[in-house]
Amino acid sequence: FKANPEKYAPQFGGSCAMNMSSGVRREADPTVWVISNGNLYVFAGTGGASRFKQDASAAAARASENWKTLKNTPSQ
């Protein structure tokens, strides 16, 4: 962990991954999480985590694209 802490940090600055995939930066609940493809994703609620699991690769790709423009905006 000490050698590469970013690898273990939540994606998208700890914002909800499912909201991020929809183009909205929303604060996540750190107790609702999924590890997919070696990355930690957190969600605002269990519904987002469930939807994310249905097609994690596509949701993560959309969220990554949106993160490029939303990372400097405040969470809702």
C-alpha cells in the first residue's frame, strides 16, 4: 500500500462512480463499494452499486470520460 497508495484509493476522487458515469459529481458513501478490474469504486447508494455491476466496464469508461471535465467541480 505504501508503495502505490493511488492504486488503492477510490476512483474519481471518492465521488459516486455511477453518478459520474451520468455526468454528475456526487459525494459517495464509503461503505458502499465495488472492486472491479483491480479498482475501487464507491457509490452514493446500493442502487448505484447494483447498476454498476451490470456492466462495470462500460460504466467505468463513461465515468472516466466525465471525470476529465468534472474533477475540478464541487460534489453535489
